[in-house]
Amino acid sequence: MEIIRAHGGLMTGTAIGRMWKKSRFYSPYLRNTLWEAGYALDTLETAIPWSEVMGTAEDTQKVLREGLEDVGEHILVFAHLSHVYLDGASIYITYLYRRANDAEETLRRWQVLKGAASRVILAHGGTISHQHGVGLDHARYLAAEKGPLGMQTLEAVIRLFDPDGMMNPGKLLAN
């Protein structure tokens, strides 16, 4: 606590951690309940150098908040640091928006929001997915993060360890 105070920090105790541990498995149920009530909930996260944390958090929340202004929708966005490292932190962002009456429009809304946030993260030099993985949602942004050499390295590793393409094909690199 002495070190925390010496650096201007605030000791919060253990209540927040205990609350998280008690309720960490409620989120999937909340997501379903919100969906049934007409709302979609999504999360995204990144790891970013300390010099970019504030700007990335602010810019990502801004593009999400403003992302559906074209259809008159307001987005509820909130963020926190979920992991901290010597050289940076993970920003974890949750956003809530109203579903449309049409499934295709709801999907379009999600794509607009996810795309805008992903582009901001890459522009700030963040990783496109941190610990959530790449998968189909982030695959289109992977090359921008890794660059040509990084993509060649991933392809070489996949060829070496999965020459028959059996391990989750198309989830990291396009077939």
C-alpha cells in the first residue's frame, strides 16, 4: 500500500475481486436476457502499449458510441483495464445496442460497430484480439496487425504443424 500511495494510486481492497468471482458466470445469462428484451451486447478487447492506452480507450468508445448515428441509435459503451503488463495493458470494452426488427439489420449494426472499433485498435497499434483469439470475427484485420512477415510466419507454422489443414481450418488464415 505504501508503494501504491507513493505513486498516487488508490488501494481499492478486495471487494471488487470478490464481486467479480461471485458473478463472473452470470454474463452469458445476462446477454440472453438482454437479447430477449431487444438488445444486443458484445465485448471486444485489445492489448496496447501504455503510451496508447488512453487514446485507444477514448477513440474506441467514441466510434462505438457514434457508430449507429445513421439510424438514430445510441450505444452504451464502457471499458476497463482487464490485464496490466510492464509494457501496456488490455482494454476490455463492452457495448450494448438495440436490436433491429430485421435480423439482417441487426447483423449490419454489429458489423459496423465491430469494424469501426477494430480499425481504431489497429490504428493505435493494438492487437486485434488479445486473449480472445482471432477467429472469423477478426481474421480480416489480422494482416494489418501482423504485417507481411508475420503472416508468412503464421502460414509457415500452420504448414509445419498442420500440413493437412485439419485444425480449425479457416479460423486464423483464409483457406
